[in-house]
Amino acid sequence: MRFLETYQEKGAKIPEEKIPEFRKRLEKLFQAGGMMQAETVSFQGHTCHTIRMPSMGTDGMRFNFNYFEEDFWDEAGFDVKENCIWSDRIGWGEFASVLMSAHMLEALIRMAPRLFWRAAKS
């Protein structure tokens, strides 16, 4: 069984003056929460699969593995253009807890009413 995490928002965007602080805090949260990005690296003719801590780039952040949970989930991340966190199936462990915390941080910055729910999906 896997869980989907969804929210509904009414209105508010992140104020322009708070965007840099929000992105910095979000990056720290994802890194401290053990989020990792899998990538394939070629070295001297050999292909290796590695994981690395995500960092905020020009497109945002993407990750699909949690170090503490030691499990892969559907890709999730942060979109810089929309200033929003996105995800699909997030499970029920550390990966889910970190994403729920990120959404709470986003809700606090936006100061917008939100409704969160988690639905079981197999």
C-alpha cells in the first residue's frame, strides 16, 4: 500500500520578498530529511548508479530516494518557476514525513488556508 499526499489551496502566492528565504529553508529541509537524487555516472567506460543530495538549481530540485528510509519513491521536488512543491506517491515513512513538512513550511510562508489529506493507494 502506498499513500498519495494532496492539498488544496485557496488563493495566496508566496510573497516575492520571502521567495529566497523559502527556497533556502526548503533546500535545508530536504537535505536534512535525507532526500537524495539517483543518477547514473560513467567513469572510465563503466556505468555506476549513485545517489547525491539534491541542491537548488535553476529548475529547482528533484529527488526520489530517502537515505533514512532506504527506499525509492516516485520523483518529487520543487519547481522554481511556479514556486511549488510537487509529488506523486510518497509512501508512509520518512519520504512522506519530509514532504508533508515541506508543504507545511510552504503553507506558513503563503499564509493561505490549506486542507491536507493522505489517501491509501495500492
